[in-house]
Amino acid sequence: MTGAAEKIVIAPEELASPEVDAALSRQLSFGMAPASERVEERRTGFFYRSYVALSLAGLVGALTGWAVLEPFFTDGVEFEGRVEQVNPGYHTSEGNPLTSVHVGGVTVWVDPAATHLERDGEAVPATALSVGQVVSIKGHPIGEEKAARSVSAYEVTLRPEGSEAPASVDLVAAERGAGLLSLTVFAIIAAFVGLFIGAADGLLSRAFHRAATCGAVGMGMGLVVGLMATLFAELAYGLGRMLVLSMGEQGAAGMTTAQLLVQMSVRGVAWALAGAAMGLGQGVALRSSKLLVNGLVGGMVGALLGGLLFDPISLLFEGFDSGEAWLSRGVGFGVIGLVTGLVIGLVELAAREAWVKMLTGPLAGKEFVLFKSPTTVGSSPKSDVYLFKDSEVEPTHALIHAMGEGYELEDKKGAAGTYVNGRRVSRARLASGDQVRVGKTVFVLHLKEG
């Protein structure tokens, strides 16, 4: 035979050439069509930004918890009893008239300048108090020894004639009950903040199963961990309050600037301890150490800032609170929820190493942080990247694997296939900026620089 075919020799360096990968990509895409045009990337939608969504979720959660709690919460103690004595001949250290009223064996101090008295919803003077009346008292216990403690009232309500009242008032029991209720306040706020923050991302992604799971876990973690943390917070706050009181002068009204600054710091530290529970839900539910750390840091910093602001807010609104700090509590708790969500979102933004951004489809503009490997992409609500309303997407259509310092995409062999930069792939290494098409949905991978 003449003209025998020559052998084709492929060197290793030629096999590793980028042209080989390109040729294989063309073969997998049947080599017939050129790569589709890239989808223009737009700015992330305002409400799709995690720090915005989580801030609003934390705010709504905190205000919901406050609205649930407030009807049952009283500053100091609250009790009912029958008036036994009325002695108006006293004065405050500033010279204001002061009335001593014995109610069920407890001495109650009524200051017309600071105590709100009402009957049938209308304000009445202190002279309306008389022996035999049944009254409801809200006030703060004062005095060092339990046996000699009395109550400084900020609200006195005269009950209708014929109302029943206990023969005596157990002030110690009333204080104990108020103390137990106060121990649950922060845990309940933490539970509602955890519920809303935990559910936020699932709701934005329309993954309602994930939203319900993360929300429920967030609420449970907020309540349980919040109760445990509150014990340490109360201990820290009690020690701090002793320091604040020791800085003041005997009999002086209000707090000095130094006392206020120390009080703000004490409350901030105490609330930061209790606030650690607020952002843990999503990390626990999704078993992600990264999300767990983000939530822990966000909860503590958010609660710290809320605690620092509580006393200035209380002073600012004290004229509207009528003796009770309901308004400052609402604003303070709202700040806690808002800042907790904000910090969790900012920590996530700063700590994320890789994320995908939806360019088309119902979630266009939404970003998904790749916080675990593999990250599932599909039409199942349990997928990490949930693509709904796309008939071409399989329940589990593709996986994104973390491979060392990079990421790799794996197609799960669905009929519609998976495309990277317009080329059909079964498995492909991803670079930052690569666009992936799954069904009718296109998303882009971003890697943190540096």
C-alpha cells in the first residue's frame, strides 16, 4: 500500500490546552449553536438586599413581641386593695404635697405632681381618695427593709362602688410575680425576633417550607436560649445597678450624667448577653456554622445598641409614658430588632465568600449566599436555590460544589440540561462572573475578591 496514514500524536501540553475544553463544550452543546448572549446584570433589588430584609424582619418581630407583651407588663408592681387610711400632711424633698394612703396594709405614697389618679377614665384629684374605697395601684416599691417597704404610686385607679378587694396585700408576692414576668420579657422578644428573622429569607425566596422551619427554630432558640441568657443578664444588670446607685447622693432625684452613662453601659451589656439568642435560628435550622456565627454576632451587637439607647429614649419620652416606660420599651425593642437584623445582614455581606445572583425569573435581583456544599439548585421548595414557576427545572436540577478555593457545577442529567456561558455542561469549573442557565432561569456566580 502506498500513502499509509500517519499517526496523530497529541502531546500532554496540547491536551491541557484551553482550546480542548472549548471543543468539548461545543460538542456537548452539539456544536451547532454559538454561545447565547450574556444577560445584563442589574443592581440588586432594594428589598432583596439581606441587610434591608433582615432589618425590617427584626423590627416587625420586635414590635410584634412588644405588642403581645405590653398589655400584661407593669413597671414595678400592681395590686388592688381597700383604702384604710388617707393622710395628706406630707411633703416631698422639693416641697410638693404628698399623701400617704394605706391600702390593704401597704403604705402607698401619692404625689399629685407625679401620680395619675382616675375614675371611670377621667382624671380626679388626690382629695377624691377616701377610706373604704377599692383602688388599683401601680407603682415602684421603695425602702431597704422588706418589712418597711412602701410603694411610690405612678397610677391610682378608683374602682366602682361595691367592688371586691382582698383584705390584705402581699407586697413581697407582688414583687416576686413582677420579677418573674420581667425575666421572661427579653426571651419573648428574642423569640419573636428569631421567628421573623429566621423566616425572612425563605419568604423572600417563596420557599415557604424553609421559612416555616427556620422561623419555628428561630422562635424556639430565641425563647429557650433567651431564658437561659436572661439569668446571666439579670445578674450583670443587678451588679451594675448597685454601682449606679452607689454613685448618687442620698435622697437626690434623678441621675447624674455619670450615672446615666454607667446605666446605659450596664443595660447594654446585660441586653447583649440576652440578645445572643435572637439570630441563631437560621444557622441551627440549616445546620450552617457560618449563619450561626452571623446570627450570634448580629444578635449581641443589635441588643447592645438597643440597650445603650433604651435609657436616653426613656428620658426623651418620659413625659408621654405617664409613669410607665411603655413607649420607650416599644422604641427600645424596635431598635433591638432593627439593628439585630441590620448587623446580621452586614456580617453576612462582609463574610460571604461566594454567592449567586438571579438575573431572570421571578426572583430576578435576589442573591443566594453559598454557605454549604453542595448547594442544591432546583424546583423543589427544599432546594437551597429554589427556582419556581419554571417547568423546565427538575426538583434537583444541579449542584454547586465547593472545591478547594473554587466552585464546580454539576448537572443532574435533567432533560433541559444546564448551561454555563451558553454551553451545555455535565460538570464544569466555575469562575467569578460565569452565567449559568437552568431551564429559563439565568444566574451569575460571584466570588469574593482577594
